Amino acid sequence: MGAGEDGLNRGFMALADPVRRRIIARLSTGPATVNDLAAPFEISKQAISKHIQVLEQAGLVTRSRDAQRRPVHLDAAALELLTAWIDRYRLVHEQQYRALDAVLASDGRSAPATNPGTTTAHGTSTSEEES
Amino acid sequence: MGAGEDGLNRGFMALADPVRRRIIARLSTGPATVNDLAAPFEISKQAISKHIQVLEQAGLVTRSRDAQRRPVHLDAAALELLTAWIDRYRLVHEQQYRALDAVLASDGRSAPATNPGTTTAHGTSTSEEES
DNA sequence: TCGTTGATCAACTGTGTGGTTGATTACGCT
DNA sequence: AGCGTAATCAACCACACAGTTGATCAACGA
């Protein structure tokens, strides 16, 4: 819950590592134990355990209990939150770009496109908050 | 170009910082200079310059030249690459989950859902590569 | 030419992360 | 009870990153 600020930090930080990304890729096909996850890597099992802790604190995976092994399974909802953040600003930017194209197409008065607006976008300056 | 492995590292790492995320949010409304970007923050201008270098090396932004100022503008294509990576495994996982639901619905023989498959998904084990 | 502004470069510091090895807990098996 | 296995805890090391201050470069303006 909450996690609207720190959750993005941990979430993207968790994805900024090839080992953790490969762990997620593996978990997308079904849950697995720490030993299973550590098998394809050269590093120690403790290191994998730490990686899983990072993923767990980011909310990307959860761990249940099955006897002495703790199967890890993916949480797709957290991944969706991250894509949602990126898509928000990606789409805003594309929309803005389309609007610029419209302006250039309708009015090609003077000064070609060599001056890409140095100090623009000061109007709605209060919208720079995070979610 | 390539950047199919390191690009994801730099890309997600770049997003794993609230300052850089706010910079991206600002740039989604249009290009801006380093001074403009540094204004709403408490940290020094050099720190912002470093953040922009990180974003640039990640391919998320590009810098052009306008007299003595270097306006920064967003590159939405790089953002799309990151969402594409997440969505790939997110969708695979949801599809897998739906398949499990189908199995449970069609055949409720024995052993209820308390055993979430500890060592499953070994069949297509060669698909654990990154893009 | 001189001063100002925009921006970067060059050390330096503190802290966090990724990895290691060694010891410890928890459970299952015989 | 005793042993093997699954997994974590704890201490430690190397390195990269975020931030600082001070100096430097490049371009405009009077």
C-alpha cells in the first residue's frame, strides 16, 4: 500500500540488474525455489537470496512456505505499476510531439526548426509532482 | 547500437532515482535547459548535469545545441523499449496464470491449490535468454 | 575587451550495492 | 538422535553512484 514514491525507486532499481531480470524471466513461467533460481548462474546461492530479497522488497515477488523450501512467485501487479509510470510520460510526450507537428504543418511562417524552444513549458508548472 | 543488454541496465537504473524521474516528467511537456531542470531542486547544478549524463547514456534523452545552452529533450522510443521488456514477462505470466485457472476449473481431482508447484516449468528451459 | 551566464570538468567524500566466505536455523529422512 | 538439504544471517571487501566544492571552457552582451 502507499509505496507511491519509494516503490518506484525499489521497483526500477530491482530491474536494473541482469541477474534479477533473468530471475523475473524465469519466474514468469512459474514459481521456483532459490536453488532452482541459482542453478543457471555462476554466483553463490547467498547472492541469489539477496537478489530475491531485493525483488521482494520491491513487491515484484512474494514467497510462500512449503516445508523447508520457500517457493518464489512473480507478482504481475507490481510490474504493471512500473509500466504505468513509464507509459504516462511516454504518452504525454508523444501527444505533445504530435501537437508540435500540427503547428509546424499549419503555420510555416519564419525561423525553421533550428530553435527547439529553450525555455518553454512554464505554464502548467505545478504539474511536476509524482503520482 | 545493439544495447540490448546494457541498455536495459542503464535504462532501468536511470529510472531508479526520484530526481531523474522528475526530470523525465518535466521533459515530457517539452525540452528544457539544465538551469530550468535544476531550478525546482535543492541540489547543485553540477549534480543535475550528472543526472542528465546518466539519462543521456541510457538513451532516454538527447542534447542539441542552441548558442551556449544545450536544451535536453526526451526520447520516447527508449522508454518504449523498457515498457516492452516489462510487458513481455508480465503478459507471459498472466497467460500462464490463466492456464492454471483453466486446469483447476476443468479437473478438481485431488490436492487443492495449497501446493503452488515448487519445481515446475522445466520444459522450455532454453527460453531464459534476454532479448 | 571585459564581465556575465550556461554548462561542464576535476577531485574528493559518504553511502549503498553486489559479491564473497563462514556459521546458523529449520525441516525432512532413516 | 543424527545427517543431509534448503535457506538465511552476519561480517567483510571492492566498487560504483550521488552529492559536494572549486576551477575551467564557451558563447553572448555592453
